[in-house]
Amino acid sequence: MKTKLLTALLLGTSILGTAGVAYAEDVTLNIESWRGDDLSIWKDKLIPAFEAKNPGIKVVFAPSAPTEYDAALGAKLAAGSAGDLITCRPFDKSLELFKKGNLADLSSLPGMENFSPVAKSAWQTDDGKSTFCVPMASVIHGFIYNKDAFDKLGIKVPQTRDEFFAALDKIKADGTYIPMAMGTKDLWEAATMGYQNIGPNYWKGEDGRAALIKGEQKLTDKDWVAPYEELAKWKPYLGDGFEAQTYPDSQNLFTLGRAAIYPAGSWEIGLFNTQAQFKMGAFPPPVEKAGDTCYISDHTDIGMGLNAASKHADAAKTFLSWVASADFATIYANALPGFFSLNSAPVKMEDPLAQEFVSWRGKCKSTIRSTYQILSRGTPNLENETWVESANVINGTDTPEAAAKKLQTGLDSWYHPAK
Amino acid sequence: MAADIRPKRPFRWHIAIFLAPAVLVYTAIMILPLAGTLQLSLFRNIDQHQVFVGFDNFRTLFGDPNWSVNFWNALRNNVWFFIIHMLVQNPIGVLLAALLSSPKLRFSAFYRTAIFVPTILSFVIVGFAWKLILSPLWGVAPHLLDFVGLKSLFTPWLGKEQYALTALSLVSVWQFIGIPMMLIYAALLSIPDEVIEAAECDGITGMSQFWKIKLPLILPSIGIISILTFVGNFNAFDLIYTAQGALAGPNYSTDILGTFLYRAFFGFQLQVGDPNMGATIATIMFLIILGGVCVYLFLIQTRLRRYQF
Amino acid sequence: MSTATRSLPRTIGAHAILLTYTVIALFPVILVIMNSFKSRAGIFGAPLTPPTPKTFDLIGYTTVIGQGDFFHYFQNSLVVTVGSLFFVLLFGAMAAFALSEYRFRGNTLMGLYLALGIMIPIRLATVAILQLMVASGLVNTLTALILVYTAQGLPLAVFILSEFMKQVSDDLKNAGRIDGLSEYTIFFRLVVPLVRPSMATVAVFTMIPIWNDLWFPLILAPSEETKTVTLGAQLFLGQFVTNWNAILAALSLAILPVLILYVIFSRQLIRGITSGAVK
């Protein structure tokens, strides 16, 4: 009698217990991100789509400002208060987190097979054995132009560098528009929209980049100095006071219709669509002679990983598998035109400007930004120095040769590729 | 002093009770965590382990040109930042306070309130508002210069190596001028009426009254302000960071110790943070400020006291 | 009297200088607030003119208010600032009194120890502080912020207050002692009222960096419920960096409450400074 009662009691509590567990399974996952701009897209589109399919898992998107993201995330990871899901910067920054044990190994995550080795390379160990973030998107560089302005002035879309500078001269002579909207105040604009945009055509994309990493080429070589020489030539075509012009200033200058050409990253498309009152087009960085192979920067930019200390690792993995799915890719790429999915499954995009950008993948060779892999591991940091020197070259405070020499000297001080 | 007239007592509990809350909170939340951070300057991260390296990090900071060039540049800029505050902020602050404290001045409450307004604003707001004003795109600054016929003087100050730091120092002066003003104002008000009356009886009025009577009396307050400015300037970070970013452009011309430390400690963009080198820089900053404070405490303050009494 | 004839030009001169500086001080603030009520074309077309019926537009404010609960952020900021201020002033004045009033072994050392904190940015201790807060379960609470700001404000408060407390006359305190008042009564009833102006100064000094701090709210309490107004404004700036309507509106929303509070309290502050001026 007694034992029966006890068993019943135990049974009862265990049922209650499991019921409790089932109830408590309603877990909440927090996403750390620097993409404050995407807040409404996550809130209104992506998260509801996921939650509809996965009852019991709630997701909160909690971004911080891009400038503070890395420092704040580092502190939170160190203290153990970071969110479950971590938005990953490409290459060394995330690799460092993985090495510290902050990011979990996701090599065997269901859905990882949807990505090509190239897409995954931004979030892998050097030996390629472990992958620690699900690739989300890449961005492509090029130039966005004001179609109305081009039509009015009778300018054809430039294919070669000569045509490009002829177009700039024509816009400048006309005087209605500032030929090119770019400033050097924020530094990175000069490096990313300038140097990394036009550079691949000179250093032949992946070939040059790999040679630089192997130590076969130097930043002082002709192919690496030449983009700086072209940047130096941009100066007369920029707006008055471009030295103090910030990145948002440049965006406003272009979308208000005051400037004709905008050295761009594809991520601008979404914003420009809502702000510009004129027709826009895009062209890839011009090549030297018509018919030359063109190279574009198609940079793996954003991924998502799992905080190794997460208490809800299983739920988080469910979410990450969904991020790796074609479903996610379609919603994401269309909600954020200009962030191109890295998923192997083709994604249908509606936006014409985004289609134009992505069509270059067919005719040009893709590469990633030259400074991101391996070369920015030491002090001085090559990427950060490239920002400073690119701005200096455009401001005219450093010659292209001097800038290249400074960068190479800095790199030589810590980087010794095995020959 | 009160203690002189009393004989020694076994233990004065009230002293402990007066000190305890401040010392406890301060030690637990500030000193211990800071000590934990600063001691990192003696270690280095080798294969994810902290290894004791003695003063090697300091040797790197001063010996390796990759670090030392940036360090000296930041220190130089910081000194300039401080000089501008001392030459512009404090004299103007004293002037404004002197004007405000003159009796029978009308609207003084309004002026006082208005001039202090920038001080209550956050760096986020100050940095952003001035960036907008000085922006060549928005054109407020050129417009204003146009009013007074000086449009040709406009340059994109924040983007030019030779002007950016000075421009930002002046923005910082604009923001913080309320603090010396208020402190001096309080000091001027606390000058006993009898002293002023006595001076007036001797025929010392107006400007000479200020220079001969009031200024010596407020020197201790000016001393406090100077040391606060010193400490504040050598710890400054936020304004440069919000206006110019962590790389303190153009070409590091606005880099001060605070931004240099931030990049080293927390990293920036692709640069991975290095807490060990960061702690090393922080230790040096600490020593610089400690040196300044000691100079104040042991040299300046003792002299000032002699004036006062 | 000759002074009367001489003082008129001097008064005009004083007003001219003060007025000029007032304009300099207020111009950026007015510019931001003024333009926040204008359309995008109005902001860029004529930044220096006040909104006209043609350029008047509240689009910036609707964007901001649709995005975050600024009123709630404001409440958080207020709780944190007032809470920290209270503890800084109370603990700071007590410690300053102990240091300036009594001669005991280690007095100077203790003074230096308490002043150390002025010299190192507390930001450096971030990771250790965060670990402490995680361990005590205070992450994402306003208590964490109050604790940090109290610790951060104490060194300066002790430093300034002990300077001023040294100037309080000994006769008064000794008279109190002869009347048999306890040390606590002497402190709270005699000394504190006398140093009120310097406490007001310390209050202002302490309040500003707390209200305006971005870093610790970001690290210790970034959740929606505990966000402060500065953090809210900063996130917003990051999100709408090209939308000047929204930015100017957000800046105005961050400025106005402080401005109103300040105008209310500046009267108290000045009254404190003038009435209690140490004679």
C-alpha cells in the first residue's frame, strides 16, 4: 500500500516535472548584432517567420552601435553575459573569438552543407577543419550613379578608366552636380569604397591577394600602388570640404541629387531606394582597356555563430540551421537588397539595382577585401592603417608611394610569410 | 585643529563609521577591479595563457616604433589639448564669473543658466551637433562666416590635420566652460563683504579691486580648477571618439591618450584588443596624472594656502 | 559719485560680453531644436531659418517615437542619476568630514587612496566590474549602474568636499562639542548646512557624467527595460544616421528633459550657493 502510494506520488511528480520542463522549454534566444539598421526587418519579418515554424523558441534581436559592438561584445563574452547568438565579423576577429573558446564549433550543424567552401572560408580555422559561423551575406563594391544626371548630360555608363575620368570631367565642367560623393573624414570610406573598390582590377583579384599573403608580392609593387595613384586623381572631383565630409554626408549628398556618382557598397541599395527621388543605376569598377577581365570585391561580410556559453545551445542550433536554410536566404536577401545570400541555392531577388550588382558575379571574377584575411592579425593593423593612408592619399597629405611604403613597413614588422 | 586639543583616545569609532561606506563601495567596485586590470600590464597572453613578463610590455611601448610613435603622438596631442583648455577655458571662465558676481547685475540668473547649458549635454549630442555645424555639406559654419564677411576663412576644420585637434579642443572648451565659471563664481560669492568694504574704503574699486583683492582670494579655487582640468583632459576620450571615431583621424592628428588606450585595450574594427598592452598604456596614463596631482598637492597648493591666510 | 558715472559703460560692457557668450553657448542647441521641426528639404535648404509653415514638419518626431520608449528611458536615467547622486553626496561628505576633521594615523594616506580613482578611467575596469555584476546577478538592473556610478563619483566628491570642509571654522564645531553634541550631530546639523554650496557644486559635477554616460549602460544594462536615455539616443543615431529629421528629433528629445530639469534645479543650486556661502 505504502509503496504504491509512493510510486504514484513519484509518478505524479515526474509527470508534473516533465510538464514543467515542457513548459519551460519556451526559451528565449538573444542575438548580438551591430546591424541596428536591420532591427525592424528582424522584428517584423525574420523572427516571426522562424517562430511560426518553431513554437517554444522566442528570439530577441538586440543590436548595439557598430562602433561599440566589438568592444561591448568582448566584455560581455568575457564576463558571461553575452547573448546566445553572435553576429560574426568575417575572418580574424571571429577566429580570435573561436580560439578563445567563445564561439562554438558548428562544422556539423545541419544546413552547413548549403554553403560553398569559399562562403565558409571567412569563418573557418586556417586549416579549414572547423567552421564556427553560418555565412549570412556578402556585399559587392561598385559605383551607383544618378541616371537622370547621366541622361541630362549625355553621359554613357563608363566601361574603362578613360571613359570614367572623361565622364567626371564632363560633370565637373557642367557644374550642376558634384562629380563624386565621397568624403575622407570617416577614413574607412576612402579605404573601403575607394581602395578596395577599384583595387582588384589592378592586383587581379584573388591572384594578387594570395600572392600578398604568400609574400610573393609587396604593397609597394606596381599593382598595389596603382590604385592609390588613381585615388589621388579623384580629389578634384569631390565636393567642397570633402576632408570633413562624413559617410552620412556623402549618402545625403548623393540621395539629395547633388552628386552624380557614388562609390558604393551594395548595402546602400535599400536606403537609397527609400531616399533618392531619381532613377539610379550601377556599374562595376572600370577596367583599363575595353575587354579586359574585370574583378570585383564580393566580400563575405556577415555571419552568425553560437555563444559557446549559451544555456540554450540546442534551441540556438535550431535557429542557426534555419539561418542556413534557403527560406531565410530568400527573406533576408529581399528585405535587405544589397546583402547577397551566400547560400548555394539560388535566391530570387526583386530589386533591379541589386540584380545589376549581382549580375557582375557572372562576368567578373570575385575576390574579397585584400586586408581581411591573415594580414590584419598583428600590430600595426593593416586594415586600420589602410583606412588612414587611403584618406591621406586622397587628401594629398601622402603620395601613393609613401602610403604604400608605410603600409609595407608596418606589415613587415610582424608578418613573415613562410617562403 | 580639533584633534589637537583632545587627548589620545583608545579608538574613535565615529571616524571608521564616517569613512566606511565610501571606502567599501569605492574599494569593491573601483579599486579592486582596476588593480586587477592594471596588473595585466606585467603579463602577456601566450597561447591563451597569461604569462608573467615583468616590464617587457613597457619596453615594447617605448622601444617598438609601432607603439612608441603613436604613444608620443598621443601624448603631444594631449598636452596641446590641455594647453588650450588652460589658456582659453579657464581665463574665460574666470572672466564670466567675475562679471556675473558683480552686484546689481541684471539678468545674471539668465546668463548663468544659459552659459552652463552646454555642460549638461552629453558627448553624443555635443559631438554630433558640432559635426553638423562644421559640416561642409550642411553649411551652417560657412553661412555664419558669410554674415560677417569672412567666408573665405572657412575650411573643413575637422578634416584637416593642422586644425582638427584645435577645433575639437575648442568644442570641448565650449562644453565645459560652465564648470570653472561655477566654481569661481561660488568662490567669489564667498569672499566676505567686510573685505570688499575695507577695500572700497581704501579706494580700491573696479578692475584693480579684482586684481588686487579678489584674485588672490580665489587662487585656491583656480588651483582646484587647474588640477581638475588636467585630470579631465588626460582622461578625455568621449568627445574625440564621437566626433572623429576611434582612429582619431585625419592621420591620427586628434589621437589623445584616451583614444590610443581604447584602441589598444578593446581593439577596433579588425584590430583585436590587447588587454595587456592596454593596461600598460593605462598604467603610464595613471603615472602621468599622478605626477600632475602630486605637483599640485605638494608644490602649488601649499603656496596658495599661504596667500589665503 | 564718480563710481556711478563710470559704472554705466562698464555695465554695458559686462552685458555685451555675457550676451555674446550666451549666444555662443546656446546657438548649437537652438539650431538642433529648431531644425528638428523642419522637413528634410528645409533642413538642408535653409538651416539657419526657423521653421516656417512651409518647412514645418514633425516627421522626425514620429519616426523617433515609433522606435523606442523614450519616456521610459528617461525614467531610467532619472532613477540612476538621482540614486547615484544621493549616495555620492552622503558617503562622500561623510568621508570628507572624517579626513578633514580628525587627525588620525593614515589620514593622508587614506586621502590619497580615495583620490586615486580620479586618475584612472574606470572604463578600464569594465571586464572585472561586469564579472562582479554577473556573479551577483545584477546585470541588467539599475542597481548595477548606481553602484558603479557611486564608486566613480566618490573620489572627486571627497577631494572637493574635504577642501571646503577644511575652511569651516573650528570654533563653531568646538562650541557644539562643548554643548555635548555627538560627532554625528555636529556633522549633520552644523557642518553639512555650511558646506551646502560646495555640495551643490559636487552634485552638478557628479550628475553630468552619470547622466551622459554611454559605456556602462551599454555593458551593464543594455536591455530594453533598463536602457538609459543616452544609450537610447546613441543606438538611434547609429540606426538612422542619414535621416537627419529623426536624428535632430532624437537629439532634441535627449536635450529637452535635461534642459527643463536643469532650469528648475539651477534656481535651487544658485540659492544654495549664495545663501550658504562660507563667510
